[in-house]
Amino acid sequence: MAVQLRSLADVLALDFDTIIDVRSPSEWAEDHVPGAVSLPVLDDAERARVGTIYKQASPFSARKIGAALVAKNAAAHLEGPLAEKPGGWRPLVYCWRGGQRSGSFASILAQIGWRVEVVQGGYKAWRRLVVDALYTDTFPFRLVVLDGNTGSAKTEVLNLLPARGVQVVDLEGLANHRGSLFGSMGAQPSQKAFEGRLALALARLDPARPVVVEAESAKVGECRLPPKLWRAMVEAPRVAIEAPRRARAEYLLGAYADLVADAARLDGVVASLALAHPREVIAEWRAMVAAGQFVDLAEGLMARHYDPRYGKHRARMAVPFTEVAVDGLGDPGAIADRVAEAVAGL
């Protein structure tokens, strides 16, 4: 039986014990349905081999060899990750287009007695829903942008807002990046995977209520924001946390503890600013890294690099700003209370 995905709500409503992606590892790595597990029935080399035979020899030979490879790999999965699955296990299987790979694997699982189903249209059906939601359909949400200079605890405050009844989308969390030159948190998802995460995050929200997002550029690390979302952010009212520069510098030591703990990496990032600042300024900042003067470094970076850029960007904007002024950042919960009040008043 084939499952049709007509909307992202259908994806959220899927009620299966396991969603299985049987495509090759490289296909999986680029993107997959969130929450799915990878059990390829053809690896990358096998898929290329079958495809070459199909084009250069004969479709019949390709199907015969492909069937043998699928059977071999399915046996490995049955003796490995699926070995302990009970009789009532309900898997959902998909491949690229919902064709032979998912159909073959599903047939084997069904013969065992499991209540298996396949996704009609496969991964392409999922991807079509994502593209429609982010690029084709009208953007349905009224956004409020949580603003504030670097070190204003925006991300922490953003993630405290749902407990106060405020809808949010954490773009940095979805992109696995803190949104600045110093913001690397490890490997980022591919663009397609980021879009899939974003589309599902938006599908969970109520369009009748405002949605808060953190102020970002058009890219979060290497992940590009869809143009409709970016335009909505540019035009949205803003709630800006205003905190003293020293308090922000001290806050950054905790927020970027991983970077502070890696002096070589931090020095490399500071050195990469050489085209934007005089040589003596870069030398001063690198000396601070070497001496462990991280609060002074953060304050210097904000004074000379980040705050002026934020100021120029805001000066070009013609949107309502609501200021939430604080003396310090030691109580993010209290700041979140005030931000939630400001959002409710817009």
C-alpha cells in the first residue's frame, strides 16, 4: 500500500514505527525525510554500476544484477539493524521516486509479515512539499524579529519564549550555526536538509499568531534563507534587547565557551578579519587571544567590528523597533518575560 504525502501536515501525522530511506548513502547525506533512518539497498558504487549497465548494456541485465544486490543488502539489514524488530513492527519505506528500490525492499519485509508501506513518489514527493512551502506558496506568517547587538543573549531568550506561549523558529538551531564569523558549531546540514527542517518547523506553527525569529543575515553560516522568509524578516517589526557592551562581552564567554577553549581556532578567526581592520588592530586582538584576555577581546570586537555594522544595517531599516533595555544578562528568563510582553503588544 502506498502512502500519499499531499501536505507537510501529512508528514507530521505519519504514524509508523520507523521511516526507512533505502537510497544510497550519498543521496541520504544530501537530504532525507527528517526522522528517517538510512538502510540503503544499493550503495553508491552499486547504484552507479546498475545505472551504467542499464544505459550501456540492457535494462534486463541491470534489473537482474540490481535484484541480486538488493537481496544481498536486504539480508544484511535483516540480520543487523532489523534483527530484533517484533512481529507488529510497522515500517514506512521510500526511495528516490517510490519505484523499484523501495518496492523491492518493502516486498521482502511484507513477506516476513511486517505491515510495511511505501511513500508514493518517494523522496521527490517530500522535496516537492518543501519547495512549495518555502518557494512557491504565499508566506503565511506574521513575523517579529528578535534583535540586539552581538552578545545580547538573543538565542537563549528566543528558546525561552515557547514556555511563555510565544511561537518561535530557531534558525540557528536548524542550521547548526550561531550566525556569525565566530559561529561555527561543526558540520552544517546541506541546503536541502536545512530547508526540510525549516519547512517542518513552520508547518508546526499557527499562522494566526505571530512567530518570533532571531535577527540574521540572508545566510546562517552556509545555509541560505528562502527569499520569501528573508523578505518577511526585513519587513517585520523588531524587539531589540539593549544591554551594556561589557555585559555582552562577559555573556559571550559562556555562549562561545567552545571557541574560547580553542585558542588556535579563535586566533585563526580573528586573523581572518585582516581585510576589514588595520594591521595594528588585528595584532592587538591576536595578542589578547594569546594572553587569554577574552572579555577585552569580545568588547573590542563589538566596539570596532560588530556594533558599527549592526548600526549601519538598522539605519537603513524603516520598521517599528521596540527596545527592551536591561542592565545585565544574568537573568535571561526575566528578559524573556519582557520580550514576550513586547511581542504581545505588537
